[in-house]
Amino acid sequence: MANVNAPMVGKLISVDVKVGDQVKQNDVVATIEAMKMFVKIYSPADGEVKEIKVAPGEVINPDTVIMVLE
């Protein structure tokens, strides 16, 4: 099991996967806007998306769990 965490403070712009999707390590799974830049968030491991914990539009802090992979 692995968590996908926010790397910095920002507004979640998009979640590019859905529950049940299979992802590979380094796949783009979400995008945040921070300091007027769009920052891609990558999967830390291969796995299946089990849970998405935040929704687009939410402001997230560093280490906020965005989703859970299994």
C-alpha cells in the first residue's frame, strides 16, 4: 500500500485517475497549482487506486494524502 502525497501547498486542479485504475510508478496522477505554476504529481509506485481523498478545487498542504494505492 502506498500513499500519494502533496509535495507542496497548492490548489488541486485535477485528479487524472479514478478509483480502480491501475497506475505505474511515475505516472501522472494529479495536478496542483502552486505559485502560479502547474505542478504534476506522480505515482510513487505501481498499484491500483483504492481511494481518492481530496477533490479538485481544494487547497492542500504538504504531505496531504491525495490518494491511496494498493
